[in-house]
Amino acid sequence: MRLAGLQPAQRLRLALGVALLMVVGIVGVVMGRQAEWRVLYANLADKDGGAIVAQLSTMNVPYKYADGGGAILVPSDRVYDTRLRLASLGLPKGSVAGFEMMESNRFGMTQFQERLTFQRGLEGELTRSIQALSSVQSARVHLALPNQNGFFREQQKPSASVLVSLRPGSSLDRAQLAGIIHLVASSVPELAPAAVSVLDDTGKLLSAQTDGVDGAGVDAQQLQYVQQLEQLYSRRILEILEPVVGRNNVKAQVTAEIDFSQTESTSESHKPNQTPDSSSVRSQQVVESSNGGGASAAPSGVPGATSNQPPGTASAPVNGAAQTLTAAGGVGGGAAGGAIGGSKRESIINYEVDKTVRVVRGNPGLVKRISAAVVLNHQTTTDEKGKTTTVPLSAEQMEKMTALVRETIGFNKDRGDSVNLMNAPFATEKQAIVELPLWRQPELQDMARSFAWPVGTFLLAALLLLGVVRPAMKALAQGGASGARQGAQLDALESEELARSNLLTGPGGNAIEGSPGGVSGISGAQAALGHNASGLPAVPMSPAQQRLEEARKLTRDNPAAVANIVKSWIGSEAPA
């Protein structure tokens, strides 16, 4: 009855408010029970992303996309479980395909297609291995595998090219570069390391081969050696001084001059002649000859004056005693020996000449000079009141620390080494603390995100309840009260009219003369005051009530005519 008494607009507003309130309540409950979304995988290839989405649908795991499809989000309470289940299925496989390409060989594949699939699989496996390095972000491997024929001399050797993209701030040293080259060369049969080219993402050739000592590779190795040596000395200085002055209170830099030149010297020395007993015999030659002597001996020699002259005394050889030769060239037999005879003996001895040959080759990488610069911070002291002050180190402390640094780097005065130790206060940069406003603090933002849906749902529900539902309910309640009042007023009016009719018609139903004026005067006075006979305030009348009131007024104004009309109604017959 109350809803029937409302206006159509009020009923529509009430229904709309109740419906919206129910929708807000349902949304609030659903969003309050929904888990927080977190990233499952990001930066996936299209192939891996499609496989993961298909598997998530199979496992009935809700998911959605973020960052334009670059990340897959799942509920936070199912992230790790989903990752483990996908890992057991081999997902994600990565954007690089390896030997698993050989599993999809279709029927009717030609030999060229099989060889091409094998080459692509091998390139993929090498790419995966190179990407496993910590400093490599991505890589691509290209293999050139020529067809082999039956002629050995005409066979071509394979070659390879590797393109690496390094992570920001990373670099490949010579050992890592050599490792990549030998990894590729060892994976392909008959591939020489010299046939592997490695480039970075800027197009720089990293595997340049050097010809000679002055090549770029040798210079890079020398520079790397110098840097390692300087870092070693600097680390030693820090390790010896930090326990004394404290961490971050000492800075050290070492400069090393290294000699990479290769020298070679040869020297030959001879000692003075030595005695025969201490000398080594190189060669010895002895020649002896003799002529037979006697009375019947024929004269020898060339006839003439020379053969008739007695020979002179021969000079003594290097070793051995002098021998006296006779005129015939033989050895004199004595004054009594009248027979002519002679002998000859020659001895040649060669001794080794004392000689020393020395070849000296200089070792490259010798330290020519070391210079060390060390800066120490002032010493910090705290007094009894807790006040902190900085004081410089004493001369004795500086001397002791200088001695420590010299011993650490192997100070050599003859080599020209130098050590400079300085004590100065370190400049501290005051970091300006930027106070974030309350609404930009991360803790408050996290709290706002967590309470956004509950609070928003509550506010929206309160707005609908106070702005739509409550006015409709209030109008419904007012309509019921006004209907009750109108019913009571109608009952009072009917009772009043009945009493008036009794006064007008009398006990027998006849009209009373002279009464209309009195009665109508009373009713007119009451109507002028805005009250009815019961004393209640007048209410607006409906069209039916207005017609009834007009009939009543006609009865009051001309009761005789009304009585005749009623009498004719009663006396007439009912229609067939």
C-alpha cells in the first residue's frame, strides 16, 4: 500500500537506489576477496608467451597482461607454484631454439632441409651457451658449414661469426673472449679458432688477430697487466692501513712503470795464456825420419859446397830438448864414430784457446719504477661530553705509516721508487634530505592502495543510501501517514454529512424548512476557516470528492428537488 501511494518518479528512484546499492556491495566483496597480482614472467618472446598462456588456461590459473603485453601477471599467492609447474614442463624455452628443432622433422624432408635444421639447432645451442655468461645479455651465432666432397684438396674449411650484446657496464676480457672462440671452435668439426670472428653490438671486432709485437692485442695485454699490477699494490696498501686508520679513511693510488722491451746481449771473453800443464791439448802431431849410417853408406845430399858444410845448431821447439844434427842430417854418433848417419823428429801440439761466450736476454715486464700516493683522513676523537672532533696525525704516526707503505710495495731507492703520504680531512658531501609530503610517502601509498577498494566501496554505498534510498523511504513513510490522515478525514466528513442529512430530512425523511440556510451558513463558516466539522485541517479533494461535494451542496440548496428525484428513482421500475 505504501509503494502504491508513491509517485512513479519516487518508485523509480527507490528501485534504482536499491539496485545500485546491491551492485556496489557485490563489487566490494569480490574486489576485497581478489588476490594481489604479481609478475610471473616479463620480456618473453611471442612464442614462449603464447605457450605459457595456453598452459595457464589448461591449469585454470587466472592471468592478465601488463606493460602492453610485455609481462604476464598472476595472483600473488600462486606465483611460485605456477613457476615450478611451468618449469617442469620446460617453459619458458627461451627465444632461441636448439636441437629440439630436430624433433619436428616432417615426412618428406629433403637432405638439404635436414642439414639446414641441424645447422640452425647447432647455432641455437651455441647461442644458449654464450648467453649463460654473466656479462653477455644476448648473442647470435652464424655458422658457415660448406658441403664436403670427395676431393680432399678442394674441401673448404668451416667458419663462424658471433655477435654479442653485453650488459650495461660489463666488458669481455681476453680470457672470456678466448673462451667464446674456443667454445665455438670445439663445437664444430675442423673449425680453427682463427676462423671465428667475435663482434660486439657496436660493430667492433673483438677477436682481431695480431701480427708482431706491436699489435693491438699485445698492447691491450700490456695495459691489462699494468692495471692489474697497480690494483694489486693499491689493494695491499689499503689492507695494511685500513685496520689502523679505519675503513673509508684512506685512499691510495699506485703508478707502475713497466719495461716491456725485449733485449739480448752477447759477450765473448778470453783469458791469458796458461801453462802447458793447465791447458787442454786440442791436437798433437809427431813426425820422425832417420837415415841408416855405416862405412858402406852412400853419401847423401846434393853434391856441392852446401852439403860439405857442417849444419848449425837447431833452435829448440816449444816442448822438448834441442837436438844436434850432423852434416848428413842425422844424429851425431860421437867423435869416434866415423860412420855417416842421421834422424829427424818433428812434434806439433795445438792447445785450446780459453774463450767465454755469454748471451743475456731481457725478460719483458720488468718493473722500472713505482710511485705511490696515499691520502689519510684526520683522526676522529670523542671527548667525555660526546663531542666529536678531528685532529691531524702526528709526525711519528706519519713516519710509521710511510714505512709500512714502503715495505708493502717493495720500495727500492736505486730503482727510483717514490712514496708520498698526505694527511688531510676528507670532504664529506652533505646529502640533502628531501622530505616527501605525506601523500607521496611509499608506506602511505601502499596503505592507500590496500584500502582503496574497501573504503571506496563503503563511501559509494553510503552515498547511494543517503542520496537515493533514504529519500525514497522517507517519501514512502510520509505517503503512508498522509493516506491514514486522509482516510480519517473522509470518515469524519461522511459522518458530518450523515448528520446534516438527518437534520435536513428529519426523522421521516422529509426536508426541514428553513434549515438549509442555517446549515449552509455553518458549513460556509467552517469552509472559510479551512476546517471541517471534526475540527481537522482541510485537505485537497480528489475529483470524485469534488463531485460528491457538489451533490451535497445541491441537496442543501434545493432539498425538495433532490427529494423528488430520489422519490422518482425509488418508484420507477428496474430496467429489464
